[in-house]
Amino acid sequence: MRTLLNSQFLAVVVLAITLTLGSCSFTRHTSNPDSISQEPSQSILEEHNVPGGREILELPEGLPIAAFSSGGAKEKALEDFIEDQKVAGLLILHDGKIRMERYALGHSDTNLWSSLSVAKSVTSTLVGVAIKDGYIKSVDDFVTDYLPKLKGSAFDSVTIRHLLTMTSGVKWNEFYTGPDSDIAGFDNDSIVDGMKAIVSYMRRLPAVAEPGKKFNYSTGETHLLGALISSATGQSLSHYLSSRIWIPYGMEQTATWRLDRTGQELAGCCLQMRLRDFGRFGQFVLEDGYINGESIVPDDWFETATQIQMPLWPGGGYGYGWWIFNGNSFEALGIHGQKVYIDPSRKLVIAINSAWPEADSNERHFAVSSFIRSITNEIDKE
């Protein structure tokens, strides 16, 4: 989003952010009544905890970015950005150190905030972990190898790679307002006894393209990945995330993950965590998944996952649950302004929690892009 801001790019940005996040709507969450986040539309909200451990990865304080500090040339620009873009939390990690941390809208350093589709990047990472652990052989395994109740459906020739890149070729309509929306259908459809809700629903959908040929943004496919990981590991997604990343990497606070009607985590959305843990997850990815000197994902996993697997516009596209807008950075994104921005060349992670009143806004995307560019410009001057 830092470059190539032209009309073709803009059309894809609209696709990238507006196409949404499995049964989630914009409502209030957390113990603070002034805080805003997003909850599923289910009448009874259930969730699993993602516990952390006793040892916390400390994020040392770095030097403030001078231009954005009190009296700096960009102090007002920072305040205007936070106010105008409804920013609830902003964290900048540079070389593993906190260069900036701000809260607004009643949010705080201990409140949880919903990831929305940022969770897709977490789920895709857990696929890599499961491959390294030996639960999954390869991203080229068929989905039905792990979810046999999908056999005989349009998923017979779909691989894990196709789910990671949203190229299954299986029909999915994610528009909220349409009467035939699959988001609404999944949330309200009857469930076959003994099946996970997402499996019961997705197995009925027809193929509309050959697998691997067409990108179609589908939260359903990431939900299905979550069910696949749980089936392969024999663990809930929350437990697997906790035992393999949250505890060993040193996340600071227990996170929560919302469940569907059959107790399966909504893997494409709705992972609640504190702002610093959004930042820590970005730092974990920046460090290629290393914990205590050993990577918990296969060699070159993040190099592959964060490279363009499905080109969507010149110079950009979709990886394994990650958006790539240029050759220098990649992003986990969610509607209403959620973002984890990672720039390996600068050792930079930026985590943003926002409460945009709109699910998506081109104007707001440009403003965030411009702000991040101003940050990188100042860092480059140092």
C-alpha cells in the first residue's frame, strides 16, 4: 500500500479489506464500556482462552521517534492521525524495541481487541507449525485427507495450498447485504449431525473454477483451515496456538478465540488479544518463527507465505493469508482498520487497532499508508 496507488491497485485494496470476516459485526467488547471492538453475530458468544505462560517476552523501550515526540515537527500529524482515523491502539516496534505506543477511545494496554481478519495470518502460520510438527505432510496434501467428511464434494481436488491462497475454486459469496450471502448462510444453516458447522456448510457448495486458477476472498476457506488443523493435531486451535506460540514465545496476556455453534474456532476472524501481543506476533514472524534458537515452522516458511502466491495487481497480491502490497513489506489485515505491518528490511513491526465506523474506506487506507510512509521516512533518517 506504500506504492502503486493507482486505480487498478485501489480496486484490489477494496477487495482486500472489505471482503469480510466470518460472521463478525462491529460492536462493543472488553470490560471498558468506552472500548470498541467486534463480535460475531451469534446470540450467545462463546470462546476459548489462549493462555500465555509465566515467562513474558519483554519489549524494551527504544528511543522515541523524534519527529513524532512532544515538540517534534510531526507531533500534530500524529495526533490528527489518531483522532481522524479512530485509532484505539498504535504500537511501533523497531529492532524489537518500542519506539511508540499510544492508546485512545478508552482502549488500554491491558484490554483485548478483536483481530478480525488479522486472524487469517495467525491461522496460516499454524499450518506451517503443524507441518514442522509432522501433523501435516505438505501444503499440497488434499484437504479431504484431514477432513474426510468433505469427500464427494467440490473439495475432492482442493489442497491445503488452495485454502491458504483462497483459490479453491469453490463458490463463496461474502457480501453481507445479498440474500444469498454465504456468510449469512454459514451462520444460520442447519448442521449435519456429528459435523463441524463449517464442514457441514462448505461440503454443499459447488465448484465454479478449477482449483488454483481463481482468487476469491473466502473467510469460509480459512475457517475450514482451522478445522483441518484441529483434525490433524487432535487439538483445539486455541490450545495449539497457546502451546506452540503463545506460551513459548512469551505473549503477555491470555487471548481469546471466538467459537462457532459446534465449538470450532472461527479461524478466519475473532481472535482477541492485547496490542502488545499483536506486536509480538509480528515480531515472531519477523524473526522467521524462531523460539529459543529454533524455528517452529519449516525452513523458508515465512519467505514463501509472505511472497505473492496469487498475483492480483502489478507488484502485489496474496500469499498464505498475508497481503503483499510491495516488495518491502507484508501485512495482516482486518476490516474497521486492523493491521499488523511487517517490514523485514527495516526490522519494523507496526500494530494498529482501529474503530473505523465503516468496514472499509479508501480514504482511510490512503491515510494509514501515508502515515506509515512518514514513519519509515523518519526511521530512514536516523
